Amino acid sequence: MARATRRSAGDKDTALDPYRAKRRADRTPEPMGAGPRKSTKLPSFVIQEHHARALHWDFRLERDGVLVSWALPKGLPVDPKRNHLAVHTEDHPLEYATFAGEIPSGEYGGGAVSIWDRGHYECEKWSEREVMVVLHGSRASGRYVLFQTRGTQWMIHRMDPAPAGWEPLPEHLRPMLCTAGPLPDSDAGWSYECKWDGLRALVAVEGGRVRISSRNDLDVTASYPELRALGLALGTKQLLLDGEIVAFDDEGRTSFGLLQQRMHVADAAKARRLAASVPVSLLIFDVLHVDGRPTLDLPYEERRRLLESLELAGECWATPPVFTGRSGAEVLRGALAAGIEGVVCKRLDSRYLPGRRSDQWRKVKGVRTQEVVIGGYTPGQGQRADTIGALIVGIPGEGGLRYAGKVGTGFSDRALGQLRARLGRLTRVTSPFAGELPRAQVAGATWVRPSLVGEVVFSQWTKDGRMRHPSWRGLRPDKSPKDVVRES
């Protein structure tokens, strides 16, 4: 516990015993300290970024000849409305204020230590349960109070207002959406990106932690444990990123089929096992918030420059290239030749419109894909007699769900089993479709509540609004029926 008064001579002799008991001088480069020393007129503080078993920041205040220490799992708070946990730890020697290096694996606190900030502080209050200080550092400044809640558990609170213009990370934001359409008539004012075949995601990074939200604002962080490394790499950086989670096949092409194996997994242990056999990557193409500064109203061209200045590239994340001043037709041909399904065209002056579909962003694909809502299924025959024969699908439209055709191909045995289990819990007596249905197409149908969204690939639309030769690609748990629109 932080001490309120100066120690006696006996206390000073033993103050660093707990520190030394946890360390072996012949195994770690950390200073052992000759013993508590007289504090300086301007007592110092240091904050060290510590990549141990769990990333945290060590907050240390010079007091009575030692560094009184707390571990901050999320670092210093910037928002006075949000306190951060502070775990009180053993006193450290004053020499530790300049320590940076690698604590060997297997030793106490093993991992990399770097100095995040240091300076001096003024003490306004110091008691057994409360410490109030004013920090004067290059990155950390202002009034903070630490207060004990229970045992070694403390909290740290910023007493000053947040810095001018600072805003917290937005919650429950939804990504901006594209419209399907042709390439622009003129390339002037447009940029082109590859259209990736994966899961659209907004990724919030704060205090070294990552939160991943799907397009319909579901928290899918647990499904992709490998992406936690992004938070560890960024440390105290605060970002909100827009991107696509993809899985690559053996030929280096994105595979929606492989990604399907990862999209439905919420169990942490299973997700870790799958990550070893079906790894994913985050392809980042926009930045919506940087260190307390929202960027939604910046033109896309400025947001892109800001994104590239962050140099986000790592073991399972990257910033794919954008093509500006190039022919859209040329970029599309190159993408299709590389096995990529198309391009996204973005106006250089476009603002980010959360949750809205805008023609300022256009998707141009080399194959026709369509999101659909499952309204029922017909029984299988032959080898599929005990499962689903075809899905009856539709697209929300005037008056309700409009019939768009039947999908009877493209299923793996695993997909059929998954669909049968999920649809079996959604059965209903009446058809969910609006209008008349072709009787021959729906004979023997089992109707279901229209809550599951899937994706199909098809050749073309018929005059009566049905898909010709549709083939199943997979469920889209990241999307809800209200998100489904007919692609041009």
C-alpha cells in the first residue's frame, strides 16, 4: 500500500525486499537498487509500457527514496468520465526510472519494457488510500488521483477536463455502405480499391485492447483471437478502423468458404484452435477516429493519407493499396485477373456516412453476387433425402419479402448440416413471402421465420425478378434482413 508518511530507518532497510524477492539478479537486467535514497526536491514519475503476459503500463511515483508503483492495464485515462484500474505493486528502486529493456522469458514480469513518459510531479495529497498528484511530462500532464477500492485494487481518475477537442471513441457505429453500379464515366475525382471477399468489420483499438464489430454491430472479437495482436502493437494509440476480415487459400486468394469456418465461432478455446489452421487477416481501408479526434467529416482523400501515415502492417493486418489517377477499367481488369471479385470506387471528396448506403462509393464486380433472406426450403432427394434440397429465398421489397428463386447447388455437407440445424428452430406454418409463389417451385416446402441472411452467386436476373442459376456461397451472420437490397 502507498505509504502516507516517511518510513523509519528500519523500514528503509527492508522497503525493497518484496521487489528483490521476486527477481534474480543473475537472470534479469533490472536494477536491484542499493536501497532507498533521499528523494529529490522535484520528485519524479515514470510510466513504462510493459509487454508482459498481458500488456500494461507501470505508473511509478518517487516517494521516500523508492518508486511507489501501480500497474495500469489500460494506461492513463484521458476522459475524466472513465476511470481506469490501477493495481498496486511492490516498491521499485529509484534506478528503475531509467530502465528499458527485455526481461527474460520465465522471469517475473518477462517481456519488453520501454519508457512511455517521464517527468516530475507535484504532490497535493498522499494518504494510505488516496494519492493526488499533478504530472508534468511530455505525454502525461495534469491532475490525477489514485484511490483504493479493495486491497491492491485501486482506480486512477483524471481530474482535469479532457484535452480541447478530444472525443471518446464512438460506440455502436455502423460502416458506410456502397451501391452497386458501373465504373464512373470519368476517373477524375475517384480512387479505386480492390473489393475483398470477407467480413466487413469496424475495429476499435484503445488501451492496447481490440474490439471487433460486424456490419450489424455484433461483437465478434472472440471469433478472431489473432487480431488482438494489433492492440498490443499499437499500445496507447486510440483508433477506429474500417476494414475487411479475410481468409486466404493456398494460392493466396481470399476464400469466403474458408472464412465461413471462422464466422460462427464464439467459444474462445475453439476460436484459438481454428486460428492455427484457418488464419485470418484484417485488410484496413479507412480510419474513422485517431487519438480523440473523429475523422468522419474529413474527405476520403485526407482520411486515406492519415491511414497510410499510421503504417499499419503486421503479422495479420495490412493496409492494401489504393489506386488514384489510374483508369478504373484498368484496375478492374487487374483485380479480376488476380482472382479478386471486383473494385470499390470512392469519391476523393466523400465524407464518411455511418450506416448509410451512398453512391459516393460504388462496388463494381466481375461476378454477380446477391444477399438473400431464407424464407423456406424444399426436401432433398436421393443422397440428400434426409436434408435440404433447395432454399427458397427472397429480397425485402414493396409489401414484404419478395420471392427471388430457389438455391439448390453450392452446398457442402457441413453447410447443409448447419442450415438444417438452424432452420429447424425457425419453422412456421405460413409462407413469409409477399404475393403469389410458383406452386411447382415450392411444393412440399417447409416455411421458416425470415431471419437468416445468406449470399449466392448467379448468372443474371430474369424479367420477373428471379435469379438465374443461383449457387450458395454461405450464411452472412454479420448482416440482418433489413440490410439486404437487390444488387443492380
